[in-house]
Amino acid sequence: MTCNVAILAGGQGSRLKSRTGSLPKPMALIDGKPVLEHQILLCREHGYKKIALLVNYQFEEIKKYFADGSAFGVQLTYVVDISARGTAGALLDALDVLAARFLVLYGDTYADINLKEFWKYDSQHISAGTLLLHPNDHPQDSDLMCVNRDGSIAGVNPYPRQDDGICHPNLVNAALYILEKESLLDVIPKDRKTDLAKDTFPSLISAGKILYAYLSPEYIKDMGTPDRLDKVERDLNAGLPEMLSGRNPRAAVFLDRDGTLNEEVDHLKFPEQLKLLDGVPHAIRRLNQSGILAVCITNQPVIARGEVTFDMMENIHARLDSLIGKGGGYLDRLYFCPHHPESGFPGEILDLKIKCTCRKPETGLIDRAVSELNISRRNSWLIGDSTADILAGNKAGLRTILVRTGYAGSDHKYQVDANFISMDIVGAIEWILGGHANAVKKLMPIVLSAGKVRTILLGGASQSGKSTAASVLVELFGMIGRVAHILSLDGWLRPLDERHEAGGVFARYNMDAIILEAERVSSETKRFNMAQPQYDRKIKKNHFYKNHSIGPDDIVIFEDVHALLDERLINIADLSIYMDIGDDVRINRVKDEYLLRGEKEDSINVKIYSRERDEVSYVKNAACKAQFQINLQD
């Protein structure tokens, strides 16, 4: 029988003795079945039913369990490596029973990989083989593969590596291959122990043979130690392999680079200029552990300007990989736009000076990732620091989060609103992984009980979660077919020279203008347009107007600190909500907000004391006027 699959199943599993006893490593149980059984069933699922098991230690136990394979819907051939000459030696001994091109799996990995797609990719190239590569959470102690831009493998950067300051992309051999038999005959020695990854593949490349890289976010993990075995079982119980499988569209978080992942540097040109913002590796690790893809999309016009070559950009991104990897995280994929529409720079690359569809705020990078990685737009997010990021995400059908790092939206290139705002990527990812679902749970009953409400008041102290709750309400009303608009009453703040800090909350707002707008919303029976002034707290003035086309059945949410303080507003509104939060959390958020505006610590403390006295106490007393009281931090 000629086999189209070889499974390296000769491992003793000395590190798993506490779990397997005297059984060979491939018999370690995962979810009640030997890991080798999971692999055999995976092969059968994708049509690979003629399998050679390359065995050594206690192979009788394997043969006793699997026999000829008929009970598992496959045909098994056993090849015994008596001398234990490593993975390459075992494969050499089995070549006589293998097809001209065949799959190789390792008996100590759990995999949920679409083998048909893997084979399809391999068939598109003339090569000695294809290796499945992926990023992992410990690249610093892994063999890293160097991949050319055409997808061929240039070489291996083995561990341990010299501490020479050179960073490498986080692409690790995942131990799943398609290999050509003929190419192996002359590179595997017969007289000594050799390893496929460390010896055979470098020898093939040195001999001028071509190997290709197949990149996939699908699940494949080594389970050769008790800790790794436990992790695989936890991942299975959490549904991680299924989420990453691609059988259903995957969820992803699209991440801007400069100002979101790393410190904003004007036209960053050198790897050493790239410094991660606080908490980035841990935040991305949280995404990795959740089964949500982390995809970086970034405009890099420095290439079109002739300031950075493609090779230099790869070095910059290798440093990004390395820094994130040191914190236990990884990017599933990174896409960049090298174009720039404006000409006139010394040394510019004319071929790249074009108006393209991939430069944000265009959606080309997102569209490419959606296609290549089978991503669900509906279940995905974008995090960025500029209005170009947010506009790209909105146009692409993603939920968007503006972070207050980098430009913090102050570029003002586009008049666009993010769905949510977060202080940094850490808070943004925590919101995605838990905060959003918690808010939906708390606010959905309000939406379902809202009936035919026209106007909603959303009040509470500064930084208590009002704007966040308003955005979630817009989402939820949309799910039941209602269009909702958010009117932040900040737009009606009086000019600075017409108010003073201790004048009380009403002294800061043009309340008569707000009441007129609320009355208009409440009484209008036809569609009308409203120009809402947009206030920028950093520059302390209105910088543009946002136009709303409000239909007769639309909902309008009036959101701000004083929304529940004016009896005229309360009498107009159909529904009112008070947002509450612990004082410590709220005050810390207020401090952070003032710091972002460039305020000094002494003046911040004075302002907080003033606000607590002439604003917060009144706002808290107004809570009893609301029909609902919500705390998103509970």
C-alpha cells in the first residue's frame, strides 16, 4: 500500500510519564482519546485514509489500539524505526511506502487544520515541499523561519540565537509538512540521527531546493509536557480550535500600528525607534488566548517617499514581532500600505506615488484580510488613534474604538465618530473581551421595554460611562430596527470667556438652546436635519458640526452630565437613565482625561475639588429622577 500520510509516532514521552506511565507519547489522552487518534481522524476527515505510522518506543501498544485502522475508517501501515535515528531518519526508512508527495504530522501535536486547503496551496507551487508556519507566544526560544516575499523559505534562524540585536519575524515551524519524496533522498544521512526541522530543511535550502511557507491561524499545538497537554485541553473546552478553524468566519481585532501599538514617531524609519506603548504585549496576548485574531493594518508612506525600503520595513516589523513576543503575544497577520498620493519628495518612488485603495481611510487592507483570513466583519473590531483609522473601520463595517494614545483623534482629518473611546489599547481590548457583552446584558432590558420612545436622557457624573452606554444603546436599538442618534450636550458648552469653573454646571451650558432642540425633536413629525456642534475638550472649542437626518420614528439620546438636572428636559423626555460608577474609578478617569488635555497635576486637583462640590453632588441627587440606574463596572 502506498501511503499519502506519514505520522511520526515514535516518541517516548519522558516528560509525560506522570500522565502516560509506560505508554508512548502519541497515546497521551486529550478529551478522552489518544492524540494519535485525533490525528488519524483529522486525516480521514479530509480524505487522507492511507497512513503510515512511524513508530519506535512501545509500538506494540499503538498497534494493539489501532490495529489495521479499519475501526477508524483508515488503512494503517506500521514502519518501525529500530535504531531511533530521529525524525528525519524515521522518515527515510518509510519512504518506500510513501507516495511521491505526502503529508507529515507529528504524533505529539494536536491539530485542527484544513488539510485539503494546505494541499491545495502546495499544489500551486513547484517545490520540494511546504511547511505550515505560524506565530507563537514564545518566539524568543523557538526556531524562527525566514520567508521571502514570494512565500518561499529563505532559511532557518535556530534557537539559541546570538544576542546580536537582530530581530526576526515571529514565524515558527508548526510541525506539519507536505514533502516531495525525491528531494529527501540525498539530504538525509543513513548513518546518524538527524532532525527534519534542524537538519533536513536547512540542507534542502542549501542544496538549492525550494520550500514554501503556508501561513494559517488554525489551531496546532505541541502537547509534549503536562503543562502543554493541560493547555490544549483548556483550549478545547473553551472552543479555541473551532473558533480558529475557519469553518465559520473568524472574529478579528484590526489594530493600527503607530500611536496604537507603539509610540507615535513622525515617519518612523528605523527599528530602534519603535517602542511599544505600556501593556501592549499583554493586551494582544489576551486576544490570542480568546481565539480572536490580532491583525495589524498600517499606512507606511515612508516607503513611497523613498525614506524606507521594503527590507527596512521588514526589519521594523520584525522588531514589533519580537517586542510583542517577549510579552507572550503575537500578531496573526500584518498588512501595510506603502503608497502615498502626494509627490514632490526627494528620492520618492514614483511607482508608489498613487491614489490606492489600501491606504486608510480606504478599506483595501481590511478587505484583503477579511478575504484571506475568512473574517466576519459583524463580529470584528478596529482600534486606532486617528480619524483615518476610524473612518476606515466604519466604512468596512467594523465596530470601532478610538484610543487616546498617539493622535487620540486630534488629527481632525475626517469628521467621523468612533463607536467607542478608550484610554489605550489595554482598555479597548478589555472592552471587546468582556465590557461590551456586560453592557449589552445590562442595557438590553431597557431597549426591550422602550416601546415607541422618541427621546432618551442619559445623565451621570463625568466619566461614569454615559457615552459608552449611548453607543451600546444605538447598537441595540439598531438590532430591533430602530435608528438612534446621540446628541452630546457638550456641543452647547458656552465659550470659555462666558463661564467660570465655580459657576455651577448650568453656567457652563447654553441650556435655552438645548431645550429648543429637545422640543423640536419631541414635536417634529417629519424628517428634519439637525446640525450638532462638536466640542473638542483639548482645544476647548467647537471645531465642526455633525449633521443628523432625524426621521419621525427615530430615537434621539441626549447625553451629558447635566441631562437629568433641568426639569424642562425631564418633562420632554420619554425615558431617562442615570449612569453610576464607583467614585474612585470615576475620579481616576477624570484625572486621566485632564492629563490628556495637558493640564498640570495641581490644577487638576483644584478642578476635581471644584467639580465635586458644584457639579457631582447635584448630579448624584438627580439619580432619583431616572427610570433606570446602570453601573457598567459591576
